Amino acid sequence: MKMKTRKNLKVLLFLLPILLFAVVFVYYPFIRNIVNSFSLVNAKGEIRGFAGLENYRYTYGRKDFPQALKHTLLIAAINVPATLIITISLALLANKRRRLSPLYETLFTMPMSVSMSAACMIFKSMFSPSVGIINYVFGLKIGWFESKETALAACLILTIWMGIGFDFLLMLSALRGIPSHIIEATRVDGISPLRRIFRVQIPLISPTIFYVFCTNFVLAMMTSAPMIIIMGVSAESSATNTLMSMMYQSGFSSSDYGLAAVLSITAFVLTLGFTILSFVFERKRVHYQ
């Protein structure tokens, strides 16, 4: 009995640092956020009273909320499938080891080495209407981040590019983890390369695809950095506002913590709901070896 108690105590001691970290930086802020969404909070972050559902009525009644919600869902709807298609395609191209494999594998994973803030500055320069390389190559004269019609598309390109590196590594590892005898059996049976991809390889890496889908969806719903760093509080920023960038502006720029809390809770509920639906789909479409 004493040995068992000592063993449990040892396990608890190992878990204690991460538990403390989770309580301080995850669970307490989350609970405080829920409380703030139902409270009157002053500019100092102090709770001054109970507001009930008033913060929710005010937030959902704002003219900029439907637009921010639309942009958030649009980014998730485009970013997730686009990143999946690109990274699976790149992984299939790089699957066979060649002499130059280390070179293009490094190139495909380059986005991992760039921070989001640095990438925002690079893309802002690339899409500049006067000195940007994009306009120069395609012979355009578009102010990508200066126009309400193109700002969201430019932000989308940036977020997709940033997600390629790590997802490519996951897809490539999954493809190379497929037993070689399975691939050889498909060649012996005369299965075409295209059929082998869709009937054998993709089903076998479906757990990795599902993981990438879920993580990318969460990240897409949390998208805010390009909108904050590049767009700032300009007149065009409303054309790219998401729930998270709107939350940042409300909480840090306007000190409206009640509004910021409601926006973060709304994003959390939407993300949780879509994730649960993904797990329902996972039971039918994901094949574990």
C-alpha cells in the first residue's frame, strides 16, 4: 500500500508543474472570461455588477458582428481544404526519396521558420501596390491590403502559406509510414497511380488528415494576426475583421472587456461545435490501421 501511495505521489509531482501552468494560464482565464461575459466590467478589468445577457444582446446587435462572423467562417471554409489539398499534393510529390529530396523538403517546410509577424511584414511588402513583386510579376496595379475588395483574399493567402510547412511534414511522415509491401502489392496488381492515391494511400493516412483538419480548423477560427498587424485600425480593416481581431480591438484598444469576452466565448462555442461534428464524421471516414 505504501509503495502504491509513493508511486501515485511521484506521478502527481511530475504532473504538478503542468497542472499549475494549465490552471493559471488556461482554466482560470477561461472561467474568468465566462464570468466577464455576464458582468459589467470597467476599463480596469474590475467586475462592477451582473449584466445577465445584456453583453450578448449588445454584441450580437452590433453592425460589425455579422461581418466579423462571416469573415471568420469564410477563412475557415477556404483555409482548411486549401491547406489540406496543397500539403497532400506536396507530400505525394516528395514521397519518393531522390537525390534532391533534402533540398525541396527544406523549401516546402520554410514557412515553419518564419514568425507570423515577420510573414505579415513580408507579405505586406510583396503585395504593395508600388514596389510589390506580385503586381510586378502579373502586371497588376492593385493595392491588395489597401482595397476592401482584395484585403481578405491577401490575408487568406498569407494564412494558407503559413500553414503549409508543418502540415507538409505530417503528411510526408504519414505517407512514408505506409508499409512498403502494401504499395508493392498495388503495383503488382496493376493499379494505376491515381487510383492508388485515392483508394490506398489517402485512406491509410486518413488519421493524419483528420488531425490536420481539426487543428487547422481551430487555427483558422482563431485567425487574427494578419488583420491586427497588417490592417490595424484603418478604414479597410472592417473588410477583414474576424471574431478574434474584433475581440482584440475591443479588449485592448477600447477596454470593452464585456464585448471581448462575448466574442471569445462565441468563437469557442463555434469551434467546439464544428469539432464535435468532425468527430462524428471521423467514425465513418477515418480508417485506423
